[in-house]
Amino acid sequence: MFYYLFFPIVLFGFSKIYLLPDEVDFLVADINRDIRKSSRVEIATHKFHHKSIYKTLRRENNRGKKIFCIVDTKNRDSIRDLAVLKNVDIRTIEGLNHTSSKTNFVICDSSIYLLPFELNSWTMDRVYGVAIRLDREEEILQLQKRWGTIWDRANPLFEEER
């Protein structure tokens, strides 16, 4: 089984590496948006618009999927809604921000390691986060060259809130 890395790009322009447990089926990045109102979702290789990511998560969760969520501490409504679901690991972090309206949410199937742009296009400054497999050494080296090595491989600076 492979582990995945999550690279959030924060306002200060540096990246942190977050190691995700291998049993996670979906990775959700939530940036000051209500999961019931978001208009963009990407699951596996399919991009589509959806009025409520919560409905998608609830359906997949009922099928036994395990979900890992990163939620801004200010987004209490989404934290409350997600806490109702089963097999959901909610982590909160303060001050997540995004400069582009293109990526409000990312839902990452375990088979996907880069969302929603191709790495070679170097548009990561407009992307909130990337999930990448540890065995993708070439991509990791490219990321290090692009963003430097100011990455924290230790435990993420998260607080758990249920």
C-alpha cells in the first residue's frame, strides 16, 4: 500500500508535506466554503459541478469509504456536517487561504495523485493543494526545485475537532 502526501500552498508561499494514512479513500480540502454550497468537485478522473459536495460525500461514506478532511477552523458549519458522517477523519487548521476561485474543493480518490492541474504546467501557485504518491520521486524532486525544501515531514500542525 502506498502513502500519499498532501501539499497545501499557503499565503506565505511555502509548502508543507502531510502524510495521509493509506486507508483513506477520499481527501477533502475545504477552504472557507460551505460543503453544502460549493459548486466544484473532482472525484477520480471525472470533473463535474455539484451543488453540494456533502451529498457526494454522504453517498460514498455510506458505501464504506473512509474520508480525510482538512477544514478551516472558521468553517464551523462544514465541520459540524462532516462530523455526522462515519469513517471521517476531520483535521482543522487555521488560516487556509486561496487566491483562485477555480479550486474551492478537492476530493481525491486514492488512485489520483495530482489535482486539479498538471504538475508540468507549473500552476501550483493557483492550486490549494496536491495529493501525491510517495513513489512519484520525479514529481517530488520537481516540487522541491520549485518550492524549496521548507517542508515539514513530521506530524501536521493540525488540531482535531469533532
